[in-house]
Amino acid sequence: MAVSGLVFIGFVLSHMYGNLKAFSGELAFNEYAEHLRTLGEPLLPYSGLLWIIRVGLIVSLVVHVGSAVVLARRAHAARPVKYANRKYKNSSFSSRTMRWGGLTILVFLTWHLLNFTIVKINPAGGETNNPYRLMVDTFDLWWMTLIYLAAMAALALHLHHGTFSALQTLGLTNTAAARSRARAAGWVLAVVVAGGFSLVPIFTLLGVIS
């Protein structure tokens, strides 16, 4: 779970960078989208490297979700009887919402892929073959932006605890100073990634990106 989580951290950082190209305008954004499909040519066919990355992400997703299920079953087996009165003195809100937050992200990811990649659904009924216009038409709808921002809030909580948990699993929190740095890393990633992803839908809804 820790290793697959780190793979996704690398992916969301690179994906966020690509999304921010929207501030450079339609041409720059669409050129970046096309560049992703020509990476690896002529050694690889058109979209070849992109599909390799996609397969790697799918494998990581299966590993991540599968690990979550296994860990949940182990936790339940270790304590089949629930606490009569549970108190959360030493746990953060993000740690207590990891399972539901992960499920929220999975549902959002399914819609996100249908919206922008697999089917290319334009909720506003506009064109779908122009990545920039598809993005603008989507986030021009207030309810789509609201859904996206809610998903980013779930992602922020997931990254906050997940980063610390991954570093702990990999043995990188053996000292008080190391634990402090790991918690700080979780906060930084949560704010940078969720905040960076949120900028495009917010500024599109405000008309800055149009």
C-alpha cells in the first residue's frame, strides 16, 4: 500500500502540473495534451508511452485497493467486537476518514476518466475532441466545480495521513524529528496538490480561464 501510494503521489504532482497549463491558454494546454501522446516516438507508437503509464497506474490502483481491503479485514479480525465507547484522542480526522475518503476518490476517479478520457462526456453538451474546451465547458458548470472541489478535499485528507503512513511503513519515522518531518510532508502535499488542482476549476468558474 505504501509503495503504490507513493506512485500515485508522483502521478498527481505531474498531473497537477499539466492541469496548470490551462492558465497559459488553449494552445499551450492542447499542445501539452498532444505532447503526452507523442512521448516515446518513434521508438514507441502514438500514445504508446501514455498507455504504458496508464497500465502501470491501473496495476498500482489494484494493488492499493487490494491492500486496503486486506488491511481492513486484518483489523476487523484483530478486534471483531467493536468498542463500547470509542474515543479519538490520538488520531487525526484524516486518519479516521481514510477508508471513506479512498472510496470517494475512487468514485470520483471513475467519473473523471469518463468525463475527460475514456468516453469524453461534455456535461454542457459542447465539443469533446478539444481538451481545453472540454475542461472549460465542464468547470463552467457550478455543480461540476463543486463536485471536483469536494473530491479535492477528500484527496487532501487522504494525502495528509497517507504520506505519513507510507513513510512510517517504509521505516522513515524512527525518531521524533523524522515523525515531525513526515507529518509536515503530509500537510505540504495535501495543500499543494489539492490546492493546485482546485485552482483551474475555481478560476474557470470565475471566468479567468475561458
